[in-house]
Amino acid sequence: MIKAYDDEYFMRQALEEAYQALEEDEIPVGAVVVSKDRIIGRGHNQTERLNDVTAHAEMLAITAAANYLGGKYLRDCTLYVTLEPCNMCAGALFWSQISKVVYAAADEKRGFLKGGSKLHPKNQLVGGILRDESSSLLKEFFKSKR
């Protein structure tokens, strides 16, 4: 039996957020938080628009999900993000007690895995879902800036 909503489906939703960031001339990273096959939080990078270095896609999606649930913990939730989280976002994911993190493209320069995982030991981590599409989007964005 094929599940109607799988990791690829939700990563495509995160990619929609990344494309929205691109339209706003932000670094094209998008994220969604899912609980029981339902998106409860969305975000895309807004650091330029908000003039806020913490306005990463993950942080905004975490905040939206916590507001939806009415509490700060995201137990039994999954974050889908188009780029491996940075250390700041990994710390927020740790404190939110999120159950699973799924990312598309690795971030060789600023990703949290470079210095060793900062997630809680109980967190599941999955990488590479729609990696090529996400990587291409980011490469084209930075190529246009040079």
C-alpha cells in the first residue's frame, strides 16, 4: 500500500516555500513541520525582509508549529527542510524536542553535521530527499548574485 503523504510529498511542500523565498530575493530555503500527516507550520528564509539573522526557514516553521499546537514542544512532529540546518536551527530543533528531521541538500560549509550532530539522540535524521532539485535552486540563486 502506498502512503498518500510521504517524505517526498512533504519535501515538495518545503520546496514550494523555498521558491517563495527565491521570489522575495531571499536565500531559497524552505521548511514545513508535519504532525499526523498534516502541515502545522511553514517557513522560508526571511532574513533580508525582516532584517533578522535568526529568520531562517526552520525557525519560522518551528514557531508557527508551536503556535498551532499551543506549546513549545514538537514531539511526534517532523521537520522537512530543503537545506541541512545550521547550528542555530539545530539547537532550536533540539530544544523543541522534534522527533524527526528530513533535509534535502547537505550544507558543506555551515551545516550542523560538520561539527557533529547537535540534535537530541532520540531524533531521527534523514538526508537527501529531493537533494538535486534543492541543490540546483541554491546554486542558481548564488550564481545570479555573483
